[in-house]
Amino acid sequence: METIEIDQYSRSSTLYGFDPRVKLATAVALVVAISFLRDLAALAVALAFVIGLLAISRLPLVHFLKVFSLSVPFIAVASVALLLTSGAQPAAAMALRISTSVIALLLLVTTTPFFDILRALRWFRVPYVFCSLLLFTYRYIFVILEELELMNMARRSRGFSLKGSLLSKDIFRTISFTAGMVLVRSYERSKRIYDGLLARGFRGEIYTLRPPAARPRDLGYTAVFAIVIVIITLIQGGLVQWTL
């Protein structure tokens, strides 16, 4: 079964070697700064910066676009709603603001292994319950997908073909039965996974093979983000004139 693991290319990225704590803090700081922007020029500079990071990250563009495409409907709905109520410029600002924030966060999670992000969150004293919920949610998405694929394979091997109208009683009953069985099977399997975690000593804390360690290059990474945040803030405040 082919699934989109969001961090599957993280270790081949040029941004992989930076401290996850630094990457998390700088990404959040940039997103917070972007959320206050209304000036199109400032938003364009922020977008150009994150696209530049994407260009040097060596992430497969197809993979990144697949993940980014999941956010496109939400960006479109928010932008169109603002277009109909406030005009073209606020709508364009909304589209740029959301797109830039999504790209910045996707760069964080696609260039950093998921467990490293959880470890960084725990370092910042994020409650372990929240980190555990993130861990299990991410893990069980793939559990449900695997169970669904197994059930589909079993049905196909028995000659079943899902053809016909969704209004058909038989088709609707089959889909309903499949959805219910997927949830039941996933629940049973999730209990086995959790019992396996407890048997291996899991107590809610996140541990990784690569302990976080800040290096001089992390200071440069932080400085680049700080400079960009200062620039877009100055543009937004009108202290720097930047015309598109």
C-alpha cells in the first residue's frame, strides 16, 4: 500500500542536520510574524523566503506538492470568502498569508523526523499528553489505511467489484459494513500496538537515537530567520518601502 509519510525524505534533506528545537522555534516565530502581516509586499518577501528554503532543501517537489495540495481547499475557501466580503486585496493577502505559513510548517515537518519534532516539543515543556496524542494520531492514521487496504484486497480476491450507484442499497450496505469493520479492526490492532509499546517500556516520554544538540550553524540558521522576520515587520510597519 502506498501512503504519504510526511517525513519520509527528511534524512536526505539539506535541512536535516539542524537542531530540531531551533527549527521548531524559528518556524513558529515566522508563522506568528506572518499572521500579523497585511501588506502584500511583506507577504511576498516572506513567501519568497520560504520558497527559497524549499529550493535548497532538496526535497522531492512532487512529494511536497502532494502534501501541500491537502491545504489548497482550505486556502481557496478562506480567500474566496474574503474576496466576496472585503475585496481583492484582503483576499490576496489571506491567500499569501495562509500559503506562506503552510509552506513554512511543511518545511519543518518534511525535513525533520516526526519523533525529533516530538522530542523538541517536550524540550519546550509541551505536556507529554499532547505529544502522545500527536504520536498516536499520526501512527493510527496508517493503521486505519492498512486495515482498509487489507479489507479491499480480501474483497477483490472474492470477485467483489464496487460498481454501481451509491444510492443502491447493496452498495451502500457494503460501504457501511466496510467502514464499521475498519474501525473495529483498527481498534483491536491499536490495543495490540499500545500493549507492545508498554511492554517495551513506553511511559509517555519521547526518546530518539539522535539527542538534540545545538551547533554554531544553528545560530546562523536562527539569524537568517530573525533577519527575515525583522525585514517583513519593518515593511509592514512602513519603515521600509518595498514596492511590488
